[in-house]
Amino acid sequence: MKFYTITVNGRTYDVQVEEGARAIQAAPVYAAPVASAPAAAPVQAAQESAAVPASPATSGAEGSLKISSPMPGKIVAIKVAVGQAVKKGEAIVVLEAMKMENEIVAPQAGIIASINVTAQQTVDAGNLLATLN
């Protein structure tokens, strides 16, 4: 494994790349940017699909560590629940972007404080996906 720091559109990300001779696979995406960014505006109802997804699960308060979307896409799966303990590198949500499914993983161990998206919801780069304590 090699670790890199990559800057995209002024935002810095720490990424991990697996080396080897096996078939090429998308590596997990670490969604926690190094530099903090302002929270993006919520998706407006006109942009959402006709089926309105259920509201995101929250525990009433956000956690201290925010996990943001590294790219625009559609949430295809939510892998954790509020109150669940997660390890560093464990998948939080699966984000489909450009016909590829990307696992957004926990940048450190913690407990899920809130999940701010729903399955089938479209998100933009920088949208808050979940928070950890």
C-alpha cells in the first residue's frame, strides 16, 4: 500500500493505493478532507427524483468528525447505523459515480453519530454524508 496526499479543485485528500499484479480494482476512498470546507447547501426538492427517500437517520446531534462526499454521485447503500462502532477503513456508505461504486470509509475508529443521506439520494462533492464521535 502506498499513501498519497492529492489536491483536487483546492481540496486536499489522503488516499491509499494498493499495489500488485492482480486485476485493477477501485480502492476505498477516504472522504475526510485535510482542509475543512464549508457545508454545502442541501439538495433542493426540484433536483430530487420523483420518489422522495426517507429522511436520514440522526441521533439529534452531529459528531465531531464530519465525513463528506469526495465527488458528486448517487448513494447506493448505507452500510452502518447511528450508534454503531466502526473501525478505521470500514465502509460507511457506497457512492456511485461515473458507473463505479466507491466505498466511503471511516477515516478513524469511532461511533456513528449521524447519517445525513439516504439510499438513492444524489449528492455533490463536499456534501455531508455522516459524522463520527
